[in-house]
Amino acid sequence: MGDTSAQTSVLPRTAMIGVGSMGGAILAGLRAPGVHIPKPISVTTKSARSAAEFSGAADVVAYASETDPEANRVAVTGAGLVILAVKPWMILDVAREIADALEPGAIVVSVAAGVTCSSIEEVLPAGTAVVRAMPNTPSLIGRGVTGIAGDPPRAKQTSTPCARSSKRWAPPLWCVSRRSTTWRRFQDRAPPICSSTLKR
């Protein structure tokens, strides 16, 4: 995969819930030179110790749910792009938690394996754009690919920011509609590469 370091990306204000292995890789890409994004990027961690790792950073502000029960809601306030990078079993609970704190028109991106877009949509305000992005393991060193799936009525709105964002940690391999004729092929081909099952 070619080096993307010279590419310039323009993104909306971004918040990330969870900065573990994959979330951390995504955050590193968003902080890279050439990414034009409103700073600071808001992130949340479970522990105060993890949040403290960002102490003094000019481009990231971290909130710990261990010490602030409202951390996730505070982080997403004002964000146009919200990335859910927590464990799959936590996704729906987190989505419910932040639902009424989301900005109108915000795009919610899930990188969790095994959690469908439709299940996330059910717990968010009606009309919220939800996108599934599946990076693969080499993304951890900036050499992976990403499968991106959005909804037809909002395809341009959702896929463009997500594709721009993913270029920083794993260039998009697919950007497809979840209900398009490409979707069946996407489901067939993404799992072997992304080590996950994507489905509506």
C-alpha cells in the first residue's frame, strides 16, 4: 500500500470514543501532518491513567469515564464526526449514552466487528447517519485498508468524510452503499481482508 503521508485531508471536528489498539491507530493518523482538522480532537478513555497520557497535548483533549460519568457526552458535543472505537459489546450502550448529545447532522462511524449499522441506528435519533468502517490489522502501522459502508440517501454525506479520515490510517478499499448491488460482494470480500463480518 502506498504512503499517504503527503496527502492532505479536510475533516470536520472529530470525537473518538475509545482509544485502544484500533482507536489509537486511528487517532495517530488523525494527528499526522497533512490532516486539516479542527483541534483539539476529543477522545474518551475508561481510566484516568489513560487520559493522563494526553496531558499537555495541544491537539487532543481526553476525558476519562472513570472520573467523569459524562465524559462520552462531553466529548461528542460539537463534533461533526463521531468515531465509536470501543469493544463491540459496548457499542450499543455507548450509542444510547451519547444519542441526545450528538450534534444535528453528525456522522457516527463504528469500527466494531459484528455490530450492524441498523442496530446502532435503532438507538440513535431518527435520521442519524451511521457508517461502518472495517480497518484491518496492518492499519496499526499505517499500512492497512478499510472497507466503508454507508446508506444510499446519505452516501455522499457519509462516505466522503469517512474516506478522508481513513486515508490517514488505512486507505479505503471500498466505499459502498449498504443496500447497493455492490453490498453483497462487499460482504463476501471484506471478511477475509478485514477479519470481520459486515452485514446490514
